[in-house]
Amino acid sequence: MSGVQSGSRRWWLLGLVLGVVLVHAWLTWSMAALLKDMQTSESPGIKPMEATYLSELKLSDPPVLRPSPPLAKPGQPPRQQAAKAMAQAASTPEQPPPPAESESASEPEAALTVAEAASPAASPASADPILPVAESATASEPSQAPGPPFVWPVATRVSYKVRGYFRGEVHGSAKVEWVRQGLDYQVRVNAIVGPSFAPIGSWHLISAGTITPAGLSPKRFEQVDRLLIRTSLPRTVVFEEEQVVLDSGERVARQPNMQDASSQFIQLAYQFMMKPEALKPGNTIYLPLALPKRAETIAYDVVDEQVLDTPIGKVPTFHVKPRKLSAEGGVLPVEIWFAPGLQYLPVRILVHGKDGKSYMDMQMERAPEQTKTEADAARPTPSN
């Protein structure tokens, strides 16, 4: 009898050991597959530009666009670069009329188009060259307007705390970053829901392109999403001279001033600097977007002015909301609160989920960080 019990115990122990070995083997295989998936899916074709942040933005008068010489690329004389920029601006086709829904806008002329931008005028060179800017054709004398002159910064980062709802209350963090090298730029949007060491989900968007007198001209956009341990393949949008290649391979016409899901944040801010009067409740701004699944012109309504309580105090903002809140096109719709006193940066972003119930509310959690010029970027970071 004891022999039978001893044999049963041995078989039970053997089965337990085999079960543990199989579980460990499965976990090892799963982690290896996950790491491989992360490496293949989250390694974008766009190599991120590096940046060092040296200062914090403080509330001030809204920046003003003033004519100035362009910043030449290495090996190219500034005069040649300026001539090229002006030729591009002059050859830009006119903006097509807004969609039929624009008839309800209180001031249709508030639509911002590339055709409204004038080429930059020449002025004496400075120690920190200012990149080419475009003036609104209807703007008053920019040289007499209050506020500091706008200079495209080398790098800017806005950090957000995230709260929202996805099958329950969730929390996380997010960042919107702007980095440039000469006339080349990147706009990066990264959001994480859940703890950073074990996120429930994450979204990584990056746009790369060139700065022109009319603002940003994207060349490539990439997006990678993750939900639990499932990571999507990178979704891309490639901007050619006359066409845009969507993630499916479909080609669509490239509209003037067309942006992607990442560059739209900075382009809208730049357009508000071009034409501050557009930021008036009741006005509508039309912006062509090339999304992974489709291209369309989005109508952004300026809803109202709001003063937000933030870690740096009360910040006056303008609430801008897309008229269409569906999730079609591969990118979720966003409401944005722009702060003129913080270089028109988005200090709050509200993302709506596909089901109409889930959302992600990103609110600025500290002062925006910035490196303003190449000279600033070259200075060593002070040690504590």
C-alpha cells in the first residue's frame, strides 16, 4: 500500500515539475515574442531628434510674427534660402473652398489658408537667426504690435497628467514635443495610460517635415498604439510633392496646408500667431488633415475663452473643438485649449474614444520646457 502511495506521489511531483517547466517556457516565449514585437513595431522609420531643455516658459504677451531673414541650411547662403522660400510661397495653389458645413460659421473669412501668407521681407542678420515667418495679409503692422517677436524654438516640451475612462477610471501621463534642426522639424505626441512600468495602453505619434513661410510642411507621419501586450504595426502617412500616400497605400491629392495628426497642434498654434483675430469665439478654422485611413478637411470651431487653473497659475486659453467628433480616419478626435500667453501652446487636450464613453483628458502638469535658439542649445546645462 505504501509503495502505491509512494509511486502516486512521485507521479504527482513529476507532473507538478513538468507543469512549472511548461509555464516558465510559455512565459519565456511570450516575453520574447513581446520584446520582438516591441522592437519591430515601436522602432519608427523616423529617427527621433535629440533635445536638451534649458528653461521654463512663463506667461507673457502673445508672440508676434515679424519679417526676418530665413535660417539657411548648412552650405546654403541665406539669400538663396530666402529666394527658395519665397518661390515656394508664391507657387502655392489657393486653398479650396471649405466644405458645405462651413455655411454655419459666423465668420467664414476666419478660415486660414496658405494663400493668405506673404513672403518674408529682408532685415539685418542677428546672432540668433529667425526662421522664415508668414504675415497675415490682414494683420496690422507687426513691428508695432505688443509682445515678443516669434522665433521658432529649437525644442519645446509640454508635459501633461492624464485622467480618463476606459472600462473604468484610468490615469497616466503624456508629452507633446517640438524639436528642430535647421529647417527640419519633428512633432512628437506620446501618451501612456496606467503606470509607466506596466501601462494599460500607449499611443506614440511622430511627424517629420520642413518649416516653410506658411508653417509646417510634413514629409512623414508614424503612429504606434499599444493595448496591454498587443502592439499595432506602425501606421504611416507619406507626404509627396503633389500626393499623400495613406497607410493603406491609397494615394490622395495633397491639399495646401495639409497636416497630420501630430503636426496639427503646432500648425494651429502658428496659424493663430499669423492671424490672432481668428481666435474669436464663433469663428471656424479649416485644416486639411491626412490621417492613416483617410484625408479630410476638419472644421475647428472656436468655442469660447476659458481661464484654466494650472500648476503655474491661472492661464487664459481659447477652447477649440472639432465639429466632427467621430473616430473615422484612424485618429481619435481632439479638443484643444490654446494659451496665447504660452506661445499658443496646447495646455489641455481632450481625446474622445470610439465608443463615445471612453476619453483621455490631458492637462498641463508643469511649466512648458524650452530651448529657444541654437545658441541656447549649445550652452552646457547648469549643474546643481
